[in-house]
Amino acid sequence: MSRLNAPCMSLLFALAFSSAAVADETLVAAAKREGQVVWYTSQIINQLAQPVADAFAKQYGIKAQIVRADAAEITLRIINEAKANALQADIFDGTAAAPPLKRAGLVMAWQPDIAKTFPHQYVDKDGFWTATNLYIIAPSFNTDLVKRGTEPNVWEDLLDPKYKGKIAVSRGASTSGGAGLVGTVLHDMGKEKGLDFLQKLAGQNVTPIGSSARTVTDQVMQGEFAIGLMMSNNQPVSSARLGAPVDTLKWSSSLAAMNAAAVLKGSPHPNAAKLLLEFLVSEAGQQIFANADYLPVNPAVPAKEKRLTPEGGNFKAFYLTPEEVDEQIGEWDKIFKGLFK
């Protein structure tokens, strides 16, 4: 095979760049013709989803209609819409939504080009989803009830009698609930030692809350509990900035889960959905995540609070993809419900 000379190589690069630029312009034009996008999201509306929608509309003139629900509700709603041949959603996100929707054949195999620059754990190896933000799951504590410097630092510290009846966790079958607690403990301690610890922890009269981890954070802030387990560590820090007596714990190791977003196959506005996903992981979109105290996945955008990341906070974390969580969450939830009544 002959070697190309410099002018030929320059021409090829120019053509490649030109084609990419045309493709981007083509996507924008097609998205603008569709005029709107329906986004099923697990993100908090006023904290993140609405600011993203407003910025997207300002940049492209395309309205993003937000439907907010947890990942399980999003999954069920999309599956039911597809069965009725009445798909309303164009794009969805949620830590637990991608695997079942992939299995159902409802997710388009498409990722933004910029995702190729992301760490591998933030991009689906099969090409279906792209992470938009990272959740570091760790305990939080009420700073009025637990004096700084005396807070627990390792799992065994939670067995101190002073915490009996003062610990809460969401009972949800999620990474930020009781199931995630089991998965993290088993990862850290191994099965035999981990199950023994969980049995002892259950003896501390841990309260399972029938709501989200955000609700547990709120109850810790209000002094109903001294310790909340399995919190997204950005939530207490964001609340503390507003004066709430709460903070996150630097916990090794913490579970790192991803919020995954993807375009739906056969959606009414596929081009607008692609453009929204591109915006979510762009520097502009990721800066909105960072401003709202979420942890960005785009390497070009740092977290507002660097201590919330393993690198900035000097703690260990283990990363689980949505598929890895999906494979194990049922067993973890079964163990949790068997121990924590």
C-alpha cells in the first residue's frame, strides 16, 4: 500500500472535518423541524431538568417537555406506550431504566460523538446509552446530632450502641436504597463477613423508609435520624450550603453509579432527542450539572465540590454500570428485605 503525501493527508482531514460539521448542522436542522422533544427523566426538575431545558431552548429554539418519574416508573410507562403503539417519549434517563428497555428492543443504538472521549465506564460498550452524571453513594449525618470528628468512618463504626434506632435508609430496590447497601457491603467485605455485618447492623434497628434517598436526606437534616445510609453525596452538601445541619461522609469504598440517558427507537422526535443527548453531555450541558452540585462525566468539566469525587476527596469508589446493577439488584434487595424488617 502506498504512503499518502502531506497534501493528500491534509485534504482527507479537511474532508473528514467538513463531513462531521455538515452532519452536525444536518442534525440541528432536522431537530428544529421537529420542534420539540419529550424527555422522561429521573432528575429533579427545579434543580436540574428545567435549567437544562431552558438552556437547550435558548440555544436551539426547541422546547423540551419534561416528564419526571423514578427509573422504574419511566421504564413501565415507556414499555406500556410501546405496547399500545403510542410512544410519547423521545429520550429517557435513569440508572435502572436502560437495561430493561434495551432488552425490550426499545432503545436506539446511538451515542454522541463526544462520548468517545469519556472514560469507558461512562459509555455503554454496546452503543446504546451514555452517562450524563455520576452518583457517589455514601452515608450522610446530622451535624447537630453527631459532633464533627466523632462521625463514623468505616462500616463497623455504625454498630456503636449510640446509633441504635438513629439510622435510616431508603427501602428502595436501587443503588441508593437498601439493595445498594447490601451490594456495597458485600463488595467491601466479601459475602460471609458482609452478611454477618449486615445481620449486626439490622440489630441496630435501622429504619427502612418507604421513599427515595432524597427523603432520607431530608429527614436527617430535620434531626429525625442521626445517620442516613446510601445518599448521593451531592445532596447533603447542596443542602448544607443553604444552612442545613447535614454533611456527607467520606466513605471508602463508596458505590459509584451512573445516570444513563438514551434515545428511544421509533420515537416521535428522534433528531431532537439526539440533539438533547448531545447537549446533556456537552461542556455547556455538563456545566449545568456542575452548577447544580451534580457530578459531571465530561472530563472537561470539573465538579463544583471536588471533595465529592474519589480523586478530589481521597476516597475509594467502585463503579457499576447499569447492566451490572441490573444483574445483581434483585438478589441484593432480597437479602435486604430478609434482614431489615
